[in-house]
Amino acid sequence: MADITIYHNPRCSKSRQTLELLQENNISPEIILYLEQTPSKKELKDVLGKLGMTARDLVRTSEEAYKALGLSNPDLSDDQLLDAMINEPKLIQRPIVVAGSRAVLGRPPENVLELF
């Protein structure tokens, strides 16, 4: 099986549940604590391609920074949204699980089962 990576926030219940589900299935993923090890723009673009999403799809709209930075503006480019996520990693949807050339959001955690 391909290497598995989870972009994880241990304070998030969905992220914890997703990691637990992986471990229950004998998968020991590489854990990236993305709030501490913020992905680069290149990494985020790669993940977006694997998710089949746009940058706007990956932004957490419920975060205070989303409102404060005016990220609801439809004229913002993907690059501008990615820059915002890099500067404020709490804006990145979580958890993201990557397996080879595919990725899913662990919302709900059972989504990760699609990778196997």
C-alpha cells in the first residue's frame, strides 16, 4: 500500500477520529501537525489536485480569520486563498488524508476508507 499521510490537528475531534480509524485498520500514517508544520503553497496545490478541489473548497469558512481577512470575496484567486491558508493554517479544512495520488477529507472520518 502507498504511503499514507494525515494532515492532523489533535485538538479536532474529526481529526482524532480519522487517525483512530486509520490505526484501527493497521495503518500507521505519517502525521503532519499542519498548525506547526504549515504546508508550502506547492504542497497545498499538490493536495488540492489529489482532492479534486479548489482552494476555496479547502478554506474553513467558520474560522474568525476567514471573516477578518475578507476571504468570502469571490474575486480572490486560488493563490490569494492559499497564501491566507499558509499565513493562518487554521483556515485549512481538516483532516486531510493522502494516499499516493489520491486524497480525501476526513469529514466524516469514514471518507478515508475510500482510499483503501
